[in-house]
Amino acid sequence: MEQRMPIVIHMCSHSTWQRLSLYILALFMVLSSSACVHTLDPTDLKKVNEHVVMVNGMGKLIDARSNMPFMDRERGKHIPFWPYDERNIPAADSDPNREYFTGITGSIKNWKGNRSDTCIDKERSRILLFVHGGMNTAKTSIERATQSSKAILDDCTYPIFINWDSSLTSSYIDHLIYLRQGEHLFPDNQITTTLRGSLSSAGTTPFYVAYDLVRGAARLPVVLWGVYKQMIKGHINGERQRKIGCTNDMSLVPVGITQRADILLCKFHENSNNSLAIAQGTDSRDYWFEQFSQINLAFWGGFFQAHAISALVTDTVGTGAWSSMNHRTTVMFNREQDLTNDSPKAEPTGGIAVFMKEFRQFLEANGGKSNWEIVLVGHSMGAIVANQMVRQFGHPLSNESAEPLFDTIVYMAAASSARDYLNTIPPYLKEYGIEHRNNGHEPRVYHLTLNDRAEADEQYTPFNHPGSLLIWIDNYFARPDSLLDHVVGRYANLLRIIHLHDDSILDRVSIKSFNYGDKTKKNNPQTHGDFDEFPFWRPEFWEVRGTKSPFSVERCKRDESKQLQCPRSSQ
């Protein structure tokens, strides 16, 4: 979940009447302000067609190239408030809608056949599946794909961006108007369900609004206490000023934030059997300037009640939006119609499920896993989607193959719960590990987290209350019943569950907690939304084992056309 408040408001429509009601507003915006329209050039249009799979809030595949009313989608027009065209993908191969996938699969074939000599030397061709987090507008997610795809291709990797509607505005509108106890009031556009849903929505929406306002006001002291507690705890439990009691010289090992971290760091640097790879950054801020400035910012924000106002708004809107976004991570695989289908063998019709089925068939028809390496990267709430992809589609491509689909799974500041992670990834590593050790293709998982103090101190404006989005989730967006329900993307939370990994898989688990401070910004993410400013597709960005310096990868820059330019690691 990228912690960036969206400027462009995007809403995916769920029924015909909503399209009509929004058309007047959309048309007015087109006529009154051309700056509202975002236009893709021909090169970007081609990138979208070849590298983007996109679904709306109902889990349906949509055409990401244009959402302009009554306009040719090939012109690449994007306008706020207007929904994107839905693309129904039937079973018939001859259907013109099959173009949605042939644009991607055809491009992969062409890329594989025309790679540079450097890429041809690779044992297998690498495909990256990237899933973004929450609070991303359609425009933001499309721009990420168009601005970074070339840099990824230059690194011998073919990127596919899994874009889903996770904008704050549309998610909260879903919560207020369309979703009731996890069920959508307009699952299809039939007249009977539309009328019934309209009555239910009209009768309950005022109470949902009132409840959110009352809840936000009543929980304000609890929310503020939770956020301040995390900030204080992060500083008290920071790196302790003592040496680790390892058996050899550990002068290059940073001091852990807990005794468990100390032991894990020692085991890794002593090359103990079945040790996980771990690198822990430090708080490198200047005390008199950076740390004092942060304390000063927190004090005055609290003194002038800016934190209280921010917490009230965030809790009132964000809690409902978080619930709605979780609903969307489910329907992109299993739509409500699938769960109520009369057939006991109903196929999932969610857009990402349809894509993954097609993607697996493509790989099997083109050499299988002996020709392809698959990397899955999930940022923030994208980790929740990644877990679903692993559970439903991570198995071998055929009965004749024993090798699983995903070779590498990367969590960047994961917003999935520790429970969801433990029920998905460790069993996957254990099931698909032993038989692949001869060829080095056993799956691996990499955890990337912020420094704990960076997590606790983050303020993306001077006026909002402190804490990263993961801290907000743990403290009031979610409803954790135990510590296992806290997000796994925080370093302190991750340390708690290491003992729940089987010893046989620990050497395929990696943890990297980055450095914190202005002088470390060049090589270390500092905020929750910072990770995609780095070359997140490069192994040296994830890896700890076998690297001279785990924090040597530099932040990418943007050229005049906003394309990412990512320098090579100095090591």
C-alpha cells in the first residue's frame, strides 16, 4: 500500500446507471479543463498493451489504454471519474477479445527471440509479475508500468504489471454505497438485483456515514495512543549500544533491536547450518538536526491538534476503504458470481484468475519451467494478492512436472498479515524444495522492510499524525485478534514469527531491513511508498547472502520523459 494521498480521483463503475450519472461530470471536466485529461503517447500505449493486466473494483478485466467516453481507446485518453471498458474473455480462441492476452504473450515471444547476447547467456528467461499496493489511482499504476518497463527489459527481465483499482476514493465509495458485510449490492446489472441493491444502498448508506463519523470520533484517543506508542517504542527498542555475543569477530554486524535479532544475525554471519539470510540497517540520522527535527515536528503537530484532526479523518475514511480494498483483492480471483454459481465445478472468473490460467498455459506451451524463471513481487497490499496467486496458481504447470510456478517471491513492506503469510509461503517452500536442490531452482522468499524507526516516524506531510501505513493498519485499520494478525512487512513483526519456519526452509528465507537517515537515502527506502523508486526487479536489491554490501543498490532517477534510469550497483 503506497502511502500517497491520491490527487486524481478514479472511480470504477459498477452499473449502467452509475455510468450515466457520471457522464455529465466527466463531459464537463473534459470541456472545462484539458489538464484533467492524461494522454498516453503511442510508445506508452504499446507498453500498456504489452505489459499491463488491469482489473476494476469488481474484479473484471478492463482495457487500460483509455477510459474516455465515446472515444477510440487507441488514442490513449484517461480522465478522472470515468470507468474503463470491461473486457469479457470467453473460452473461444477466435474471439477478438483474446487480443487482451495475445498482446502480452506475443510480446514475450518477440522479446525472447530478440534478446541481447547478454540476456541469451542466461539459463532461463525471466518474467516479473509485479503487484502494486493500495491507494494507487489508475493513472499512477499505468504510469509506473510505462515509466519502468524499459529499464526492466534492459535488465533481461520481461515485466507484467498486475494493476487493480485500489484508489482511496473509489474504495471508500464502495464501502459507503455498494458493499454490505462483504457482499456487493450490484453483483450483476440485472434489473431485479439493481432495484433491490438500490433500495438496500439508499436505506443503509446514511447509517454507514453516521457510523464512520461516530466511530472515528470515539476512537480518536485510542488511535492517537496507538500511533504515539509505536513511535516511542520504536525509539526505545532501537539498536542497543553493545556488542553482540558471537563466537567470532562480529565487528561488521549491526546491533540487533531484540535478542532474537542478535541471535539471527550471529547465526547468519557465522554461516551456521539452516540460517536465514538477514541484514539489519541502522538509524543513521544526525542527532542534533534530523532527530531533533522529527521530535519537534511531532510535538508541534500534537500541540496544535493537527495530529488529532489527521487521525480523525484517516480513521473515518481509511478504515472503511481498507475493508473495501481487501474485498477487491479477493474478487480479482473469485468473483461473487463464482461463489453462487449452481455448478459445483465453476471456474474462477476474476480477471487475474483468468490471466493466470492463460499465463500458465502459455508457459507450458513454450518450454515449461526449463525455459522460464518467474519472479513475483508484491508491494504492501500487493503481498495479499501475491499470496492468493501462490495458493491458487503456484503449483507445477503439469502433472509431469514437479517444479512450482514461482521461483522467487519478494515482499516489499508487505501489508498481508503474518497469519496469511505463514499459511501460504512456508508451506510452499517446504513442499517445493528438496527435489529441486540439484538444479538450484527451489523457490525462495525475500522480505524487504523499512527500519523500525523510519516506520514509526514517517509523516508524508507536516500536518498528519506519524506512522507508516503499516502502523496505521496494525493500530486501527485492521481488527487483529492476536499478534499473528499484524502485518508481516514490519521488521519487528517479522522477527516474531521466524521460529514458526521449518528448519529445512530457513536457508531460502531472506530479510533485509534498510538504513534510516538523510545520508542513506541514495541506497535505502525511507518511506512506505519509496520501494518502487529502486530497481525492485534486480536480485541485488533483495538479496543479502553473497553480497559485500546489502545496501549498495542506488535509487533510480528519472529522465526528461520521466523514464526510470537505474544505475548499476557499485559492488
